[in-house]
Amino acid sequence: MNVFVNQKAQETAATHVAGLVEELALPAEGIAVAINNRIVRRPEWETTLLAEGDRLTVIRAVCGG
């Protein structure tokens, strides 16, 4: 299926958010994920299904000053 991750087209075999995070080798901690402008809480990653054309935003926490 094709989705968009941070505005870039991404082909994926993942069916849910957790699978996509794993497929993209994203860190398990320190990121937030939104699908179609709706934040998906981490406990919901395993049960939140992806659909063709979904637009995901992945934000990484950055420390600094």
C-alpha cells in the first residue's frame, strides 16, 4: 500500500502504525505519530490500521537549548 510519511510517498507492507514504525526503523521512544492530522497515542499503535493514501506525520523529540 502507498502512504505518505512527512509528505514523502512511502510504499509499505505494514497494516498498522506499529508495523510502519518498525519497518522504517524509527526509535520506539521519543517520537509522536499523527495520521491525517490526528495524533495516535502510543498504546493505540498496534490497533490503528493504515489505509491507502494515509498521510502520516512523524515528529522526533529533540533536546537542546
